[in-house]
Amino acid sequence: MNILVCITHVPDTTSKIQFTDNNTKFDSTGVQFIIGPYDDYALARAVELRDQTGGKLTVLNVGLAESDPTLRKALAIGADEAIRVNSEPKDSFFVAKQIAHYAKEGGYDLILMGRESIDFNGGMVHGMVGELLGMPSFSPVMKLDVEGTTVKMAREIEGGKEMLEASLPLIAGCQEPIAEWKIPNMRGIMSARTKPLNVVNPVTDETQAVATQYQLPPAKGAVKLVDKDHVEELVKLLKNEAKVL
Amino acid sequence: MSILVYIEHAEGKVKKTSLEAVSFANALSAKTGEGDVVALALGTIGQDELAAVGKAGASKVLHASDDRLTAGVIQAHASAVAQAFEKVGAKTVVLAKSSLGDAVAARLAIKINAALVSNVVELPDTSAGYKVKRSIFTGKAFAETEVTTENKILAIKKNAVDLKADGSDAAVESFEVSLADSDFASKITATERATGEVLLPEADIVVSGGRGLKGPENWGMIEDLAKTLGAATGCSKPVSDIGWRPHHEHVGQTGVKVAPSLYIAIGISGAIQHLAGVNSSKCIVVINKDPEAPFFKAADYGIVGDAFEVVPKLNEALKAEL
């Protein structure tokens, strides 16, 4: 089975979010970039599936050269080869178009990615790629097993989950607990250096919804502390001041 | 021309978040003059419940009653919405952000050649072009997004708009959808849903517990407090990781993002990943015995004290007041 995993190159979850150039650009000063946490789950499950069934595991990122270390990390975790579409990921539609093109070229049986990127939180690329390729798409998928050409999944819904069955090929946006994150070992890191990382050109420039200006939420005022022996004070504040009861 | 709203329902009730989407569309139409608001409901649901969608601001509800659509089959729903879009001659689709809504909207965007903007927090600015403010970085920032397509899909974040309740009943019209077998190529074989409880992503009040509660056997007081408040229960990531609580209760960066009016955090230190899931709450109360817990910096109100002592007292005080 040939698997494609699409990964994002995003600021670490503990990063302080700031903007620069008159709030038109993300400020990456001092920020560490990682494989998107949801993508990392997708990758971990893909490595397990590849090890079970054989075949090839390819990772893909739409990004500039700064994504290369992130792709190398994915190779160290267990991917066989990497593709980088050499462009800024301008919007979800743009990214979906690139993925759909290279996914079609590769003829993959299974395409996995995170349920959403943790920077723009769109959560739409998997569905767009699915529609572009005429493949079913599912998200957020928290369990995925392949038996022959049948795929059994659990998809999270509000307050629970639903069990699904579908056939390959398909696309899934993944989240925990689909697999445990894998930490690259020394052998993986060494072999990642020589695995292929192919840089390819974007196939279209088309965009639909580009972010042009950023804003931080207003600063929070200081916390109002209530004495632990007078909890009724808190009830009064919630009722009369915050008006949330 | 009309604005189309895709509405979801569960257990015979239209979801509150979908009603918010209807109210959002109503306000949007008042601003852009896009005509009336037409809601689309798929699958088996009562006619009275659908007529009541009018109160939130819809003038008409299209109802495709094909029972195969009652379950949220993503492909089939996307096809159905695309057909309704065509029928009413809409340029804009509005829906509530949700597990199903997100999955359907992404496919729909390609089908109807529309830009999809997700996590929308307020009405678009149409003074020059079409700019939509959305929440990004899991609530840690906002982005103004310039939409350049004629057709648009807006996925609304909870609490983006006040729910309208003064409209009159909507006319319910049956709607024939033509669906191919391929739309049902995937099968939903079972659904597990916590019943009779307030659902976390849609709750107006959330009570969450963390590792400070020491074990799953101590969740009784969290549930009691939630019951008093009519709240949903949530938990921190470590708590769901060690299996004290189910995964669908995990609030945070990689779990459920909530946006209630009131969020009460008990025995949760307030790691940045947890805060990312709650920072859209209107009011945050933190109860923690450690005065240095970082959560206090993100809170509106706080009590420094032992949860086992404070929570039962708070529950009693609330019962007396409510």
C-alpha cells in the first residue's frame, strides 16, 4: 500500500504568537517550528500501516526551504521519501490544489494528514483534496485500520464517535488517539539524511481567501481572587458583575 | 437571491450552533442585501422543530427527508447542499463549525467553487472588497481574510453572533435531492454518543477537572457542580491521556475548543495547550490550591484553595442562589 502523508510546518504549541510588518506577517523570531501535532499523529499511524502492509510512505509539505528540517524529521520518523512543493502555503485552496496534483501523480492508496493545521485551524484541506480527486474524505478520524481494501475508522463527533467503513483509496484528517507520536531514533536520523527530498514547483497560483492582516486579542485584566471561605462572593460576582449565571 | 444555511440536528433537535448560524445569516443579509435566509435540513426530523428555525431568522426551511441523510454521511451531505445552493440561487452558504460541518463545507467549497472561511467571529466587512475576521492560532490571534470569489462559505465560530429568537415560524418545503450510490459509498456502522447530557462543544457553561482531582473516582463533585449549573463536563489532556475521562471531554489545543459564557477550571494548572482550548470563553473561573498556577493569569475570577473543600461549598452556594 502506498501512503501519502501531508504535513504542515508550524510554530510549536508553546510559541508566543506575535506579528510584524504592521501586523501583516507572523513574527518567527525565536519561534521553533515543528510537524503539526495532528499531522504527527497521521504520520505515526502511516508508519505503522506501511510496516504492516509494505509499500512506500511519502510525506509532502507545501512550503519554502525552511520546511526542509521538518520534512527530514518526518523521514527520520519513518517516511521513505519527501516532496516539498516550493511555495508559501498561501491559503487552504492553494494547498489543496498542490496536494491533489501530486497525489494524483503518485497514485496513492491512502492519503493522511492532520485534522487541521495549528496555525490557521482551517481543517478543510483534506475535504478539498477529496473532492478534487473524487475520493471520499473523513475527519476527524481517531482510529483507522486497513483490512485488504476495506478501511475501518472511528470519527469523532460532538459528544462521542461514529464507526465507519469505506474502501481504499480515501483521505483522512487524523487526530489522537489514532497512534502514539513517534520519536526518531539515531538510526532514523542517520538514514533520513540520504532519503530523497524532491523539491517541485507549484502547479497553480490560484487563491481564494488569503489572510492580509493580523490582530491579537485584547489583553486580559487581572484576576479577581475570592477567599476560599466565602465562595458565595464568587456566586454573586458571576451573577451580578460577569452576568453569566 | 437567498443566503443558504446548512443546519444540523441530533436526536430530533436542531443544534443551537446551527440556529446561531441562521441568526448570523439573517444579520449578514441585512448588511449585504442578499435576500432572505433559507435553511436546509437533511434527514428525518419533525416539521414543528424545523418551522421553529424561523425564530432564529430563516424565512424558509428546505427539508430533504431521505432517511439515509439522517446520519452525517459527508459525501451525500455535500452533494445535497450543493443542489440546494443551485436551487435557491445563493451566493453565500453559512454553517456552524462542527465535526460534520467542517467535513461537508470543505467538499462543498470545491463543488460550488466557493472560498471557505472557517472560525468566522463577526460579520464580514464589505466596505471595500469582502473581508472576514476569523480566529486563528487556536484562539490566540485573529486574521482578516480577503475573499476574492463570487461564491462564499462562512463557517461560524460559536458565540460569533447573538441568537435571534423573535422571528416568526418558517415555511417548511420538501426538497428532492438526487443522490448517487457513490454518495453513500462509506457506511456508518455504529454511533456512540453520550445521551441526555449537555454536549461539550456547544455548552454555555463548562466545568473542567484536571490532575489536581487525583483520580477518576473524584469526578462526582465535578458532575454535581455541572448538574447544578446545567453545564457540560470537560478535562485536561493528561486526564484523558491516562484514561480518567473519555477523549471527547479533552479540552485544549489538540482536543475540543470550547467557547462558553462561563468556564470553570478545577485542579488544572493552565498549560498553554489547555488555555488554547478555552481562550474564547467569556468568563473564566479558576480553582486551584497553587497560587502560582499559570491559569490564574488567564482567569477573570479565582479561588486559591483545595478543590475538595471549595467545590462542594461552591455547589451549595450555587444551589442556594439559582
